Amino acid sequence: SQSRIDIPDGNDELTHLSNVFNDMLDKMQLYIEQQKQFVEDVSHELRTPVAVMEGHLKLLNRWGKDDPEILDESLSASLQEIDRMKTLVQEMLDLSRAEQVEIHYKNEKTPIRQIVLQNYNNFKMIHPDFDFILDDDLDQEIYVSIYRNHLEQILIILLDNAVKYSTKRKEVHISIAAQENTVQVAIQDYGEGMTQEDTEKIFGRFYRVDKARSRHKGGNGLGLSIAKELLKGYRGDISVESVLDHGSIFRITLPIYEETEDQVTKES
Ligand code: ADP
């Protein structure tokens, strides 16, 4: 960069000092870059819960004072978002302290149908220009073994992407179905899609399809790698099918919660 010192010839001491100075400068610049990236990530991750809370508080302000049902629903939705933000902030703090975030897997009995429905409602609220269509094949609640906030994080990553990479047709289909011992949630968009080659790479850290195309959309190429790692930790999986310029479908599966797991955790 411009402030670097040109290394003079023939004077050992000055050459040494110049090198030290330039190394310091490089380190500082790297540090500043990392801090900038960190602030960008935090802001990005916090945007969804803040938007959801804003929506609920507006509802509350307009109708909630006279309608106990809205009051109840908006308050509990806002409290849940605060809980999510607390997890996010903790993870961001961990990230700022260490190179690698340690994920704290927590097996709890989580109602996946309720959480899918709740995120479907949240996204409808924060993206009124989109059509969200929910295809719910279940006739009762189904429980999976995953920390509730982690399941929400995965859904938000996928729903955020579906919105972000849909330009023309603003439609997102969400489906939930059970098969044998697993539950499958699929999120389909009719957006940019990607090539077969890219579908094999997008779950890697920092990978972004066609940098020029996706740069202006924000993001860091981490979302899907986080979703994949989280799912792996809960014995689940994620896959994608995509056609360039036609859209993508992301599928996640999670094993259905077994009652015995509860006893195992209680005993240990
Ligand atoms: P980010 O969106 O922050 O770049 P992700 O890890 O979530 O990071 O996604 C990695 C890349 O995969 C994105 O940059 C984008 O190119 C591609 N991608 C993800 N989801 C979709 C989607 N629904 N449609 C098209 N491309 C997608």
C-alpha cells in the first residue's frame, strides 16, 4: 500500500527497520480487515431477528392493545427473537475471540413443525413482496433432537438465501414431510439457480457462486457451511438440486426424536 516504506539499498540497519515497519503495517491492515468483516457479519446476522421484532411491535402498537391474542402472540414471538439474538451475540463473541467457533450442540426435543410454521410467518411478514407457500404434510407435531435456536438458524440461512437469490419470480415454497425415522424440510425458489459444478462447492466455507454476481447481495459464503456443520452434528443432512436460471431446492433432513434419548441425557 501507499504508506509502505521503500526499502533502501546498502544500509543494513535502515533495511531492517523498514522491514519491521512494513510487517507491522501488513498485520494492522489484516487486523482491520478482520474487524470490518466481523462487524459486517454481526450486522447481517442480527438483521432478521430485528426485522421480525419490528414487525411484531408494529402489530402490537396498532392492534395489540385491544386484542389479547395479538398481544400474546407478538410478545412471545419478540421474546423468542431476543433469545435467538442472545445466542447469536454469544456466537459472535466466541468468533471474535477464537479463530474457530465452537458449536455447543444441545439435544433438546424440538417441535419442528411449529418452528417451520413460525419462520414461514416471520418471512411472510418481513418480505411482503414475496409469495411464501407452505406445504405441510403432517397431521400432528413432530419432534426432532436439536437445539431449537440451531434449527431456526438453519431455516433462516436457507430462507434468507431463497429470498436473496430470487430476482424475477418472487416465490418460495416450503414443505415439511416425515418419512420413516426422519423429517424432511425443503425450501424451493425460482431464482438464479446454479450449475451442477457449483452445487458441489457451495457448502464449503467462503465459497460464493460467481463473485461479481453475488457481491452486491452481501454475505460471506459462510451460511451454508454453518448449516451443513450444524446438521452433521445432529445426525442430519443437507442437499441441493439446482438449475441455472431456474431455481434451487434445498432439502434438510433430521432424525425424529426418540423418547429414550431423553432418559440417556437425564442419566448421564
Ligand atoms: P452467502 O449467501 O453469504 O454468500 P452461503 O454459504 O449462504 O453464503 O451461500 C454460498 C453461495 O451459494 C452464495 O454466495 C450463492 O452464490 C449460492 N447460493 C446459496 N443459496 C442459493 C440459492 N437459493 N439460489 C442460488 N444460489 C444460491
